[in-house]
Amino acid sequence: MPTADADRQFTLEELPLAFHFGLEDYMMLSQSRRVDHDTGEVIEEVLPGWGPHLKALRIETQEKAKRQGYVLVWLETPVEAEVNAAWEGSPSRAFVLNTLAQSLLMAALREAVPDISESACAPVPVPTKPLRAALAEAGVPWQEGAMLGRQYAMLTYAPYQGSCDICHVKADCPKLSQMRNG
């Protein structure tokens, strides 16, 4: 059920998403061709506990006469804490957990905005005042440097509106830099 009041220029609606692990995403992010036994055991161990911490919202903003939709997905603080603690004791485990968190977000965002699959990119929107207010209320505030206030969070347009040409961070995009530099 969307939440709104007369003074706000946005609505927030919880999105129910299927929680699933995308092996292809994981392998692409980890830059590996296979998942070894130890990695599989770590994933199998933590994955069930992370499901309840995957959150998704549909955000709709109103600015002047224009309505704009977005999808925000993130993993809550307990996941961040688990990954951060792992860096202290086992960097290899932490790498697995970090990559797992990123792959879960990618899978969730693709479920919410299926057209992202075709472009393999989720453009970051320009942070308008209503969008910033919505993100702050959701507990995932926009921070300078085109970052969200959660360690594991992704935000993009919904419905899908295009790729690199509309992305707020295109000047600093690692994907575009890699393509330019060959």
C-alpha cells in the first residue's frame, strides 16, 4: 500500500520480490569461471538468513507537472555488519559475502525492472529534491558523490527509460571507463 500525505511530493510502496541467488551475476562480479566448494558452502550458509533483509520500494515523485517512478533495493544493516565483520577475520570470506550481496541486489533490481536485463545497466537517476526526501524517509538517504546511505543499495528508474545516456553518474561510470579504455 503506497504511503503519502498532502505535503509530500512522493509516494513509497513496498515491492514484494522473490529472493533468489543468481549464479551468473555472482560469477560475473567475482570474475570467476566457477564456484568452488568452499565458496558454495559460504553462500549456502548465509543466504537463508539474508532473505528477510532484502528490501524493495517503488518510489513515485511529483515535481511540477511531472511524475517519475523509481525502484530502490537494499540489504539492511545486519547484512552490512556481517560482511564488515568478515573483513576482520577472513578477507576471502568477506569477498564472497560482498559479491553475494551485490549479486542479490542485481537480481532483485532485474526482477523489479526486467528491461534492465537487456541493457545490463541500471542508470542512476538525478537526485531531485522529492527523490532525496523519499530516500531519506525510506532510510536510504542520498549522499553526495552519487551514493546511497546504505552499503548495499541500488536505485534506478521504473519503468526502464534507457541506459547510459540518462545516467547521473555516466561521467564516472566504471563500466563506461572500461569500454572506453578497451
